[in-house]
Amino acid sequence: MTNTETLPEKAVLLTPEVLEYVRGQLPPFTDVQQELIDSTLALGGVAEMQVPPEQGALLTLLARLTGARVAVEVGTFTGYSTLALAEGVGPDGKVITCDVTDRWQEIAAKAWTRAGVADQVESVFGPAAETLRKLPDEPFVDFAFIDADKVGYIGYWEALVPRIKPNGLIAADNVLYAGEAASPHAEGNARAIREFNEHVLRDDRVESVMLTVADGLTLARKKN
Ligand SMILES: C[S@@+](CC[C@H](N)C(=O)[O-])C[C@H]1O[C@@H](n2cnc3c(N)ncnc32)[C@H](O)[C@@H]1O
């Protein structure tokens, strides 16, 4: 392992002021994004599951940058990240998004329709492990985004890597788990994430980097 202790620290403490400044660098929300954020906030505590706007913008940018046409998302919730991916893959692209429940589908579908991307989105309901297993067993996915139950991450990864095209991208959310994943004593979801991170690091089918965006986002490129 590289000794990183002697390297200068380059991280910025993300105070509320710094975060507000970062978000001020994004384009203003579209009406649809604002309405989707508001209707998700109205759900109460579960709203924290929605990716923050800077992460949504990053997903769109990455999808555009990689020229992705087919995206697979694990964890739809109210559809904010799906919307970001759909914008990224463009009108000729497609996002297959899955969630164990359709509880929030009405909110999601309304936003996608209003944004004009509904035809690009295919929603599948049920445990993601089953949904992914039923996908074509060949590399057809350009971009995958994992953002669901943490204990399922390694299984989702293993289902997705063979289905990702060479040079395709997997993004996995919450890889810091509020910082808890950094502890060797991590338990529960934080331990599951820690094990996932070790799994990714050991996987020589990909090259990966962990970003300190939001709750931590790992980006992994499938090698040719
Ligand atoms: C963090 S939220 C996703 C947030 C979404 N990406 C967004 O930005 O709005 C996690 C989602 O994973 C779903 N989920 C949990 N366990 C699942 C499973 N076994 N299979 C599929 N989805 C699951 C939850 O229902 C929840 O909607």
C-alpha cells in the first residue's frame, strides 16, 4: 500500500458556506428539477436519499463525456438521478432504472414526463439482484449508477461489470458512508460499503478512483 501520510493535505473542509458556494457554481435548477426536489423534500426524512444537485450534474456530464447511450441505474427513488442520466444519454439514449418498490414512481414519472425524457426511461420494479440478472448477458451498458441497499453493492457490481462495455463506466454512490466506511471497526451498512470498496480495489477488470463528492462516489472504467 502507498504511504499517503506524508503527502500534503489538499482537501477542503466542506462547511455550509463552501457547499453553498459550490452549488452556486451550478446552472440554476430547471423548473422540473426544482419541483422534483420540492416534492421529494415534502416526503420528509427519506428525501436525504436523493443525490445532491452537484452529483446529478456530474452524472449528466459523465454520461455526455463518455458518449453513453445505454445507462443502468440501481435505485430510482423519486427519479432525480434518473433524470440526470436521461439528460446525459440524450434523446437517442436509454436509461433502465430499477427499484425494489414503486412507492415513489408517480413523482418520478411526472418529472420525467415534464422534462420530456419519459420515453427514454424504462422502470423495473423488484429486487435489483433479480432485475440485473434478467438483463442481456453481454456487454451492452455504457454507464451504470449504483445507489441502492448497501449490502447489495457487491452483487450489483458483479452483475454489472460483465454487462459494461469496454471503456464503460460504473459510478457507485455513498462509498464513504458519512465517513464511517473509513473505520476498520465499521459495522452494518458502513461495513458493507467498506467491503465493497475493497472488492472494487481488488478488481483488475476496472481502474477506479474514489471521489469525495457528496457521500463519496467511486468511478470505475472497465478496461478494454
Ligand atoms: C438512495 S435511494 C436512490 C436515490 C436516487 N438515486 C436519487 O437520486 O433520487 C435508494 C433506493 O434503492 C432502493 N432499494 C433498496 N433496496 C433495493 C433492492 N434490493 N433492489 C432495488 N432497489 C432497492 C430504495 O427503494 C431506494 O429508492
